[in-house]
Amino acid sequence: MTTDGSLIKYPPPAPGSPSDPEPELYELLRTRRVMQAALPDGSTGWLVGGYDEVRQLLSDQRFSRALAAAPGHAAQGIELSAADTIAGMDPPEHTRLRKLVASAFTARRVEAMRPRVAAIVGELIDGFTAGPQPADLVTAFSLPLPVRVICEMLGVPAADLDKFHAWTSALVADWQLDIAEIMTALIELNSYFAELIAAKRAQPGDDLLSALIEARDSGDRLSEQELTRLGSTILVGGYETTTNQISLSLVVLLDHPAELARLRADSGLIPAAVEELLRYVRLTGGASLARITTEDVELGGVTIPAGEVVLPILPLANRDQLAYSDPDRFDIGRAPVSHLAFGGGFHHCLGAQLARVELQEAVRGLLARLPGLALAVPADQLTFKPGMAIHNLSELPVTWTG
């Protein structure tokens, strides 16, 4: 599958900075769209990079998440933490658990949270602008914003960030992190939630975790293990991706001054700009969670046999030349086209609307309050934390006026 006749290796090398070029893998998938690759454990899998092909994969139940997460199947990195969670289930089990929390994430309820999100944005900007320059926007803004939002919603003390952040970082690891580290983090996070659940049983609050406890204790609609894992999954999913999307979105905006000027001149473009940022930013270097075919499936003109591992490459699908005009151009005025940043099918991100509101208010607040916001170092000097499935900036030093 490569020029020397061997299978290309997956995953591609982690980027050294946001400006690193695309790996060979991406260049091949732009034309082949569906191709076989060698995985780190010595097995093979199928990579899918075309927009239409990824959409089909995500919505077709012949590509099973439950089989990919089943005991005995080789797994590494983020795949380990997804096992036995809603992210590792197929319908009807997935549908049952999703229904328990879906009402908390409806567009109407999330929109009602916008004033609170905007208030947190303002508080965080007040906090870091009162200190010295440059400031690290990751620790001062990008991380605490979604943490505070999801903690308030779920009923987790935001003051416990130092406890659970190291665990959640391990749970979104790439294929290189030691399995023992991931399992230790998983055990400790679940133990934390078991203790929190016990405390909320004794003293319930007006929060999502208390509602899930009620569903468990009164309605018997989920097991105790499902309750614990659902709480930890919502927490991890509620801030890890949004934190890094905020940081990388700012890097993109500052790297495109003409588009940034358009946005400053017309705040009405913010929703469209956020959608373009979601499409344009390569939040991950590799695939979404794996699927396994339950039967032979034709995808993109290729027949994938039953029992094969299939990996959708969402960032590449969002740059598909057949789906988007000039896809590598960042354009906040781009005509609306559905992107796959939140996945698709029945595993479409439950918190997509919440992430949108957080991103919109983050951009709105930063641009309105800090007209002179700028990187304190050249973009090619920014670095990513190693061993992460999500592109996670080590820090984002910025200066500002205003």
C-alpha cells in the first residue's frame, strides 16, 4: 500500500507543532479513501478517509463498536478506556443509556446555559488579564472553561480538577502509552465517581449525576457499574476535546489575520466561524474509535471482509476535496456543509451543542475583550504533549491589549 509495496503504518507520527505538514498516510488517503494499514500491535486494519465513506461507516450498524470494544480484542490507548462505556456499545444498549442523558443536552436546554457560559468566559478573562503577560491560555482559559461548565452540569466539584485531570489525560492517550497507566487511571477515576455517587445519594443536588442516581435507584434503568462509567465518560467527553478545540481554534484564527478581521468586524459570523473551525482544525492525528465489520461490507468501492478492524479518520474526511470546495482554505464565510467533527450516526457526540456554545462564547469573549490578542511565540514553536490521541498543546502563551 506504499511505494515500497508494504502496508503503511498507523498511527502517523505525532506532530511537533501545529504547522507540521500532513503525514504520508493522509496524502495516500486523499486518493485511496479506503486502504489497509499495519497497526501497532502487528495486526492490520482499514483506514477510511473519504467524507461519504466515513459518514456511511458511522451510520451503518454493520460496523460495530461493541465488537471492537469486546474483551479479548486487541486494544490500546483510548480504546481501552472506551470499553464498557456508552462509547463502546451498539444499539439497543447504547440507545438505552443515551436516552437517560440526552434530555440534558437538547438544543433548548443548552441554549439556556449560554448566559452562564458567557459569565464564566468573562470571569476567566478577568482573571488572567489581571496577571502578568504573557499568560498561558491553556491553563488560564481553554481548560477551566469547559471544566467548569461540565462540572456544574454534572455535579462534580470543579475544585477537584487536579485530581481527575491527570486521569482523564491518560484515558485519551494514543497507542504508545503503557496499558498499566491507562488501567490505573481508569480504576482511580471510577473510584472517584463511586465516592461522589455515594455522597450524592446521601445529599442529592440539582445536577445530572443526581438525576442518573435517581434513574438507577428508583427506575432500575442502569446498573451501578453503568452509572459510574456513564458519569466518568460524560466528564471526560465534556471537556478534553473542547479544551483543545478552543486552543487550536485560537491558533488558526491568529494565523489567518484577514479572517480574524472579518470576525472582529461582524460578530454575527461567530456561529459560522465556529463551524468552519470545527471542520478545519485537525483535533486528532488519527482515527475515531474503531469499528469491526459484522459481515462483508463494500465501502468506497472496496470490499472489507467480516471481522476486520475499520478506523474512520474524521479530520481527513473534513478536508475531502469531493465534499468541500478548496478544503484546505480556512474561510469563515464558507457555505454551510455538514462536517464530521462530532462524528455521526448513533454515536454522534451527545455534547455537540454544548461544545458549540462554549466555543462561540469563548471566541466572542476573547475578541470583544482583547482586540490586541496575539501569540507570544511563533506558531511553529508551539508544541504538543506527547502520547495523546487528541492534539493537546503543552501551553499557549499569549499577550494582549485592551
